[in-house]
Amino acid sequence: MNNINKEELTMNKLTKIGASALCGSLAAISAANAGDLTATGSAGITWMSNEDSTTGNPIGMVSAVSFTGSGELDNGWGVTLSIAHNDKNAYSNSYINIALPGVGDVRIDQGVSGTGIHRMDDMTPTVWEEADGAGLSATINKISGVSAGTNIEVTPTELMPDGLTARIAFAKDADSGQANDKATGGVSGMAGSGYDITLQANSDLLGVDGLDIYVGMSEVEQYQNAGSVSGDRSERVYGIKYAAGGFTLGYQQTDEETGLTSGTDYENTAYGITFNVNDDLSIGYNFTESDEKGQGNPTAEAMSIQAAYTMGGATISIAEVEVDNQAYSTAASADLSSTIVKLGLAF
């Protein structure tokens, strides 16, 4: 051991210095890219009483947990990851959002309601849920765009004038399954590639306080065959909302050309009005109807009167819902009514 020469000692010192410098560099990179991960959740208890059908056990439980991570890259890009789990820990929605300075957001989404025209399937004002969303559904066909498949949505916020939000969503396979790392979603239906374009304008652009206008369109290619498909699927939405004082009113129209050889198309109308009695209590009325064209079936309708009262982190909501011609059926069993009560807890 006493025969170690000066050259070996020098090399050992250089190695230690290099290792220390490398560790310091890695620490600096780690600190620069450090982000935050947060978890939020909510819980609730529901009671649903059906008046025109068998209720069974009326007690339900609501649970939702969301994980959100965010950070900033050295080049200034902001990155956000969101993973949502709903009742019984079921996977609901996940997305990665990249904020590009000077441009806007690019979002890679796996879910069924977070992007494209689907977010506009019913944007009428509510105090709790849309007309047929509080537990008793009219089972109507609504616009969906490319949201069923993993899609990429671009929101060029910083390239648009104040008060105008544009979104463009694209999916290579608009009804494919959700793909994991280094995998493909496969082919699960007749839809191919498609795109959605939506525009929302608020008072900053329109010059009228409380006024919002929104429009959207979707075009999805479909594999045509003589048996069931004769064309592509097209969807449109037009809507308006206006808030004044404690009142908010909204109306919207959606249209869908299914491209099916049956000639079945859908035209949906929805409207709603809400009123904030005070900071804690809100009441509202919502209505939606869907006309299934080309089949001679009746119009499916849903009407709901709702109220919500908040006290601290708890919210009590109640809805009276009536459905006529559920799933476009004339059967007596297709006319339903229900009362739904929910105690919601946020944490």
C-alpha cells in the first residue's frame, strides 16, 4: 500500500472531483425540473326514489379521487399530468397538458368528456346536473366527436384575441380503446380518423357583460359498407348563455348526421335557467329533448327541477326528474319520474 505513486493519487483525486461535479450537476437539473403532485377528492351519499319503476336499494355512494402533477422544463414549457378515478376507483379520465409559451396548450387526452365537441354536449346552466344527468336518463344520443379515442387537442390561447377560445382536437381512430405505454388502441368500431373544432366567445370579445356564445363541429371518417354505413359522421352545436344578476339562462342546439344506411339522424335541443337566491342556495330548471329522425320514433324528453344548498364543505342537492319516451320508445314503461337527493362532501 505504501507503493502508491503520485500519478495514482492524482487520478484518485480527479475521479473524486469528477464524481462530485457530476452529482452537483444532477442535483441542479433535478431542482430545476422539480414539480408538485397533489391529490384531491370528494365523496357523497345519494338517495334515489323511482316513482314509475322498481327502486330496489335507493342508497348510493359517490367517490372521486384526482391526482395532479405539474412542473416546468428548462425550456419554459409547463407540463401537467392529471389522472381521475370515479366511483369504485374506476379509471375515468387522464391527460398530459403541455403549455407552450407564446402559443397555448397541447393536451393528450384519454377520456370521454374532456376534449373536443363532447364538452359541449349540454352546456346549459345548472345548479347540479343537466336535465337527464342527475340519475334518471332519457337515454338519448348526444354528440361525442373524437373523444372516445385517445386524442390530441390544441388550444392556441396566446394566438387568439381576448375573449375568444379556440380548440382543435384530432384522433387517428375516433372510437379506439385507450392505449398504454408503447401500445396501440386497436380498432373497436367503424370510426376512423376525425377532428373537432370549437369556438367560445365571452363578454371580453362580445362587449356585453355576462354573454357567452359557443359553436362547434366534428367530422369523423367511417368505414363504409353496404350493410350499415354509407357515409361519414358529422356533428354540430350552437349555444348561448347570458348571466345577469342572480339569473343565468342558456339555450343550445345540436345536430348529428350518423352516416348510417338506416338514415337515422339526431336533433337535440336543451335549455336551462338558474337563480342564485343567495351565496349558499341556488335553484334551477332544465329541459332537453332529442328527435330521432328517419325512424318514426317519438321524441325523447327529460325535464328537471333542481336545488343546491352549500354549507362549508358540504352540499345538499335535490332533483325532481321526469322522462318521456325514454330511448325513443312509445312503451308505457318509457315514461318515468324520480326524486334524487345527494349529500356531497369535498376534501
